[in-house]
Amino acid sequence: MEEINQFRKLFTNYLSQQAFDRRPHELYEPINYVMNMGGKRIRPVLVLLSHHLFDDQVDRSLPIAYAVEMFHNFSLVHDDIMDEAAVRRTKPTVHHKYGVNTGILSGDVMLVYVYHYLGLTGQEVDLPMLIKTFNEVAIKVCEGQQMDMNFENTDAVTLQEYVKMIELKTAALLSGSLGLGAISGGASQKDVHHLQEFGKCMGIAFQLQDDYLDAYGEQQKVGKRVGGDILQNKKTFLVTKALEVADAPLRTKLLSILHDKDLHPDRKISDTLSIFNRLDIPRLAKEHKKIYQEQGLQHLEAVDAPAVKKSLLEGLALNLLEREY
């Protein structure tokens, strides 16, 4: 992972040079705040690694990597407002610290600056294709967020619908990061396609691992209360798969547990996990994750680039999918 850390360091150094020092400060201070809250920086690293497959001058794609990270954080700012979330990465969310109206407006400016940074790429880059690819990604993320919001008000969410939602909301930006990096590196359309499919499959597998860890991870490693998704009645893979395979009485029992507002949180989690275990949901979750993981690696294998460079992407992906936090 040392080589991956070098790419991450390259990006964080670039990020540190992009601080906004403009007026009104009330508009730009929240942007500096959220862009420096930390995180794994997975998406910008994917941009750089994808560019690196086809061109060793990775610094050429730094503006694109920054644009991707800014879009990701823009979406988090607005998502936190919609979710009324008070904390992000152990710190107050933007709207809690600066107010809802400022959070909305600062997020809007961030989206505009995404296009500014995409436009900073050199003349040798196919800018129209870059913009087209990003626009497709941005639309998918918004569609996925709306689907996720729709799921809050219904129990009739199929496993297929859930996977489609995470394909849009979570996997699309991972896929797009790889596609944008490949375009900036001069890749063929065929290789851009394979990298985007690799990112999509890995993004879905990544979310399935997240769903599993929320219910079955170790609290000290996960860093948050295990069972949080259950308490929030989120439609995760575990829930949608359980509702799909359960017989009518057990399905009714699971829905009753999930909707019981008077049930003690610890009891709600334990009763739900008991049903998951009875239906062998943990094993099914791991099997589905492995399916998407293998599909993704097949697409990466098809990319016309040096194996040693592709191994960096494969290593990063497998590390994320095998994590315990």
C-alpha cells in the first residue's frame, strides 16, 4: 500500500494549495472546512491511478482528481442537510456549523468549481468527453439519492432496486473517477469502458461490505455503533435480501420489528440479527459481494495496460473490500 500512499500524498499536497481566499468569507470558509475534514480520498486516488495506467505524468490529472473530490464533498454537504445529520467524520456538519442556507449556497458554489477544475486540464485532453462523462456521473448520483429517499417511505423495495440504487448513488462516482482518469491519460474508449465497469462492480461490492459491517462488524474497528442501519430502518442488502427469502410469517415478523418504535434499540438490533442469521443472510451477502468483485476484476484484466500498474488498482480495491472498518 506504500505506492498507493504516494498517490494519496500527491493529491493531498495539491489539495492543500487550493484553499479559497475570496469574499464573502462566509461563503468560502465552509468549503475550506469540508474539503479539509479528511477521509480516505479514495475517489481522487482512483483518478490518479487510472491516469497512471496510460501516462506516467500523473500530475496532469490532479485538477480532475480535485474536481472529483469536490463533487463528492458537495454531495455530502447537501446529503447531510437532507438527512438532518449533525456529525460528519466526527466533526459538525457544514449546515450545523454555518447554517442551512450557507450550507446550500456553499454547496452550489462547490459544484460550479468542479467544472472550473475540469477545465484546467491540458489541451491534449478531450475536454468535451471529460465533461460528458462527469455529467453522466453527476446525474446518476442525484438519481441514486432520490431513490434512497424514496426507499425511506416504503417496504416494497426489491433487492434488484436496492442494487440499482447503490449502483447510482455509490458506485457511479467510483466508476466515473476511473473513467475520468483514463480519459485524461489518453486511454481508448474500450479501456475507459472496462475501467468504468470495474469501478461500478467494485462500488457495489464496497457498499455490500459496508452493509455487512454495519450489522456484523466489531464496534471498535467500525468506529460507530453496530446496527445503526437497523435502528434507522435503512433498506440495506441485508434487509432487502431477508425480505426476499423469508416466508410470509417471518417477513411479517421482521417488518414488525423494524417498525416498532417502542422496542428497545438493543432488542431491535438483536431480534433483527437473529432473523438474518436464521435466513443465512451473512453468507448470502458475502456471496453477492464476491460475484461483483470477480466481475470487476475481469474488466480490469481486460484493460490494455501494464500488469504491474493494474496490480495497484487491484490491490486498492481488494483492500477496501476486505476491510473490517
